[in-house]
Amino acid sequence: MMHARSLLLLAVALVLAGCDTYRDYHVERSRTFAQDKQVVWERLLAFLERNQIAVTEADLASGRIVAQRLNYEDQGWAYCERRRVYEGTGSGGTRMSWALRVDRDLALQAAVAEAASTTLFIVDAPFTEKQDDPNSFKFFTQPCRSKGVLEGALLDALGPPAASAPAPPPPNTEPSS
């Protein structure tokens, strides 16, 4: 009896480990650069253009930029979980299936701020996916989790990060005489 229970627990653990229902990605969303604001701004615009991300608002004075990319093919930028959908079978039961992927969208917002001799850049890049319920042919939008690929490439394209402040010396650990 104990052996069967152990096997059952092992089987459940393997199934749960194989489920792809939740992923957590490290996403760097800000960085400080040694370049002035104008240089960072121009590199940002060039990156967006190279990646077919359309700028919808841009104001250098405030340092705010809004951009989007609609109907893009998956480039590994985000993980979008497909929603489960249910259909009545007519005999009182229901059948589960998965929604169909239609397209993905990106809504990017960024801020560039100058402070002393450095420039701070912050980006937020939420992704969504339009999905279709194949039973009712109704469309809905599913939020996605960024994998950090786009944000990392963008931050790297803006130039080298500003040198960080030197680490403080370690505390004196020698015994007092």
C-alpha cells in the first residue's frame, strides 16, 4: 500500500513538473548610462525602428516615449499562456480544449531622464495575445509575461552602462591590540 502511494505521489510530481502553466523570467527594466540624454534618445529611436516598433508618442523634453508593435510573429519576447475553453457537449457534459492563438501585440512605454553626468532609462513592455475560442469563435485578449529578451536587447543597444560606484572597503576584522 505504501509503495503504491509513493508511486502515485511520484507520478503527480512528474505531471506537475511537466506542466507549463507558470514561468517566471528575470526582466531588467532600467539602467543608467554615461551618455547624455540626446545620445540615449537617438539610440532608442534607432532600436525601435530596426525592430519595427512604431513610435506613437515621443517627447524629448519630458523624456517620454510610447511605441507599439501589432500583430508580430513570436520572436521569443514573451510567454503567452493559452486559455482553456469549454464547450457543452449537449448531453450535460463539457469538453475542454485550448484557445487558438491569433496574434500578439506589444505596448512599450519608456522614460529617459538626465541626472548629473548620467542618463537613467526605464522601460515597460507589456505584451498581449489575441486568442480565439474555437467553439464559439469569440476573441479575447490574454496578458503575456515578458521574457526580458526585448528589454535586454534594448538596454544593450543604448550603450554601455555607467560605471558603478566603487564598493566600500571591507570592515576591519583584525583583532584590536
